[in-house]
Amino acid sequence: MYLTNQSLEDAESGVWVGIKTPDEKAEELVRRLQQQVDEGRILAKYIHLFESEYSEEDNRKLMDKAAKAIRPMKEALPDPDRAALSISVDTITQTIEIGHDFLTEEQISQLKEQFADYEMEFTQEGRMVPALGESDVEHPELSITGKPIHDGEWVMSVSEDGMLVVSAQPQDFSQTGGEEAFYSAVHYQFPDADKKLHVGQRVIVEPSGMILESYPGQGRAKFVTVLPAYQPKGADLTEEEAVRQAVMQQETKSILAIERTAYLKEKDEWLITFAGDSGRKVKDVVIADQKEQP
């Protein structure tokens, strides 16, 4: 069963019910449906019954068969949990629809050959997961820039299995009656994050799969792109180093966002302003513009 709507550019609006092997019960179904439409219990102007080549059960079996063929390919990856896979069968055409970020051209050809009696559509979801030996962190060609950067997310903590990142720019929900500013935060599972990343870096994270809507959100990271560190003229520290020192000084267990960073040339120091997730200023931290002693 499926719905069509002319406002969505379908040829004809209505409810479509396919029956694989219609018999005398189909006439009784039409009578009962028409009665409920006449009584106003079903608010559908048109209900179309047609003979279908397959049933919902056929589609479920086909989907299971496709999953059985593809999942071993996913499980063979170095870290299969980070790979995305979605499998569905189109209700109308019975096309097998595959969303993924790991299937090779050779594997796709094998699957098309295995399911030669069906149409198959493959959609790559984001970049491909890194193969064995490939890095899942991208670094800029120039690690330092003299131009301020406002994009990305701040790395606020790292561990051997993950990282916490907080948006560098707040979301404004004032027009919908919420907080005026809200800094999103996500804890990503990311193997060896403490060896690959540093607190204070600005990054862009490409997630793998869904992000759970908790606070902070919970998800898996597929790729991390590190942005260049801003270092104004005359400063000894980069913005990243100043932020890292400021974050490391905080003893609170609550999630902090970074509202503002500024290099005060006259005082030879950095000013780091922290905010809570609601966007309210929490505190200012002053960091001397001096390299930490080893």
C-alpha cells in the first residue's frame, strides 16, 4: 500500500492497495472500504485496488536476502561499526535501494550480478570509510594562518576512544521561544582520539550514522578535518594553544562553550570567554602569551 499526491507531482492522488492474488475477497474489501468512505470514517477521495506482482512479505524477504549478501562485506572492514549501511525495497518498483559508504565498485558489480533479476540503486552516503592503513584525520597544508577562523567545532576533550566537540558558533532559538543562543555539543566515538587530536583544535567532523539527541549528542565520527590554527601577528601562542591552556584550567564537569577568543597585543595576553550551553557568559580566562615550559 502507498499514497500519491498531485501536489507532489504524482499523476493522480489517492491510496493504492496492491493485491498479489485477488479473489472474491477483493470485492468484499471494496464494499467495506466504500462503506467507510461514505460514512466519513476514511477521509480518502480515491482508493485504487490493483493486481500486484509481489506482496509486502515478498519485499521483506528480498530486503533480508540483500542484507545477508552485503553484511559480510561490511563486517570485513577494519572497523565495521563506523560504516553506514541502509537497505530498503521500493514498494512500487521493487527496486533494491542501498545506502553505504564502503562498497567498492567490484563489490557493487558482484551484487548486481547476484540480484540480476532486480533493479539496484546504490547511493554513497558521504565519503567512503577509510580503508586499512588510511588516515581518518585530515590536516591542512598550512597548519597556521594569520586570518581569524570562525568555522568548525572546538575539541574540548579527548580520550583513547572518543572526543567531545562543541560548536564554535551558537544556534539562535530566540525566535522560537527558546534560549537566545545554544552551543551544540557531541561526544563522538573515535578510536585513538587522544593520539590524533588535541584539545583546542578547531575541527569539522563527518559523522557516521545517526547522532543521538541527548546533550551532549552521542555518535560516531568517520572523518575529522583539522582547521588551521589562528596566530595573530606578534603573538607567541596560537589560538589553539591559548584555548587549550584555558580549557585545561577548568575543573567543572559541566559542558562549556567558547564564546570569544581575543589576543590583547598591548597586554601580551589572550582572553578566552567561556559560555554554558545556553549561551550565557560563564567566565573570562586570561592566558599569558608565553609558550609553556616543557
